Amino acid sequence: MADPFEVRMRFTSQLQHLNASVNSSKKAAQYALKYRDMDEDLHSCIIEQLEKNSMNNRANIMYFIEHLCDMAQRESHQNFIKMMQHDIYRVVDAVAPDDGSGAANVKVARRVLNGLQQKSVLTAETVTELEACLKERDTLPAHPALSPVDPNNKREVVAAQTTPKVNGLDKRQIEQRIEEDRERHKRLRESIWAISAEEDGEFEKMWEEAGEIDQDDYLAAEEDAMFRRQALQVNQKFP
């Protein structure tokens, strides 16, 4: 039997070194499920790291939680899911605190909460309540590296450039966050174009994404038909 202290220390280290890579989250989730008999202790590690690490790391742990719940569902281990359901309000408070320091993580929290709802880990009612809390904490218009600076005020611009921390993040953390967000957006774009290997996968994807036929579609079809008739007439005149 593995030493509980060693398991906890290794899992803590994995949480502290999570990044934008899916593999890092999956590796940590696999480790947690490998030692599922210590699930309560490992869950306490997750909460502990969420409440003590940098905002960047908290965002990475939030993404990890979605992977953990997904894998726990597939392996029919409900304890991790039940504990996360119980502590989800505490998790969101740690990832996006109400003091404004976690404003950069509000979008991260929303994305993961929606993912957990789609996986039936969280109910729609719970997500709606959490969304109401997050709405009050969303004080950043775009990216954590951006601050509300008036471009016409040179003094404010200089202050923004020389301030060692912006929204609780120092320069190195901001650069790291930008790079990690870029990596996640890249994977998101790739997943949008991903098509199932099953037969008619492309057709099914287009069918699901297509909207209902309206009057504009009929007019466009009539115009196409007219152009085709004109093209045929030209071909007949000049064979």
C-alpha cells in the first residue's frame, strides 16, 4: 500500500505545476483516480491548493477539476464528483474571489461550470446561482493584462506600464497567463473543426449547425437557379 503522505505530496506537486496542456490535467486526474481509496484526502489537497496558490494556478486547477469529474464519471467513481458538488461554491470563491483579485478567472470559472453542467455534474440551478455571483465579480473587460487606462492620459499609461502588479498579477504571471490562454484558444479552435470518424460525421455536424430554412434561403435558391439557367443558355449559344 502506498504511503498516504507521499501520495499527498506528489499530488500536491502535480497541482502546483499544472499548465494549459490537457496532458498535465489528465495526468493529475489519472493519479487521483489511481489512489481513489484516498479520495477525501486528495480532494482536500485540491481545495487547499485553490485557496493558497496564484490566480494563474487556480485557473489551471479549475480546468483540471473538469477533467477529473469527467474521468471519474467514466470510471464510475462518484465520490470525487459528490465532494466537488458539495464544495463547488467554495471552489468558485477561491478561483474568482469577490475582492476583485480573481476577475481574470471569471471567464474560466464560467467555462468550466458550463462544462460540468453539460456533463450532468452540476445542475442548471446551481450553475445559475454561481453565474449570478460571478456576474458581480466580472470587472475585467478582456484580459488580465489589460487595465482600465485612459489612452489620452499619459500619466495613467506610464503608471500602468511601470506598476509591478496588475489585478494581482506580476509581469511574469501576466506573460504566462497570456501564453496559456493562447494555447487553450488554439485547442478550442481545433475542437470546433473536429469531425467524428464515424460515417456521415461531417454531414451530421453540418446538419446540427444549420439553422431553419427561411424566406432568404428560398430567395437565394431561386437566384442560384436563375444563374444556372443563364449559364446554360450561354453554353448553348456558344458550344
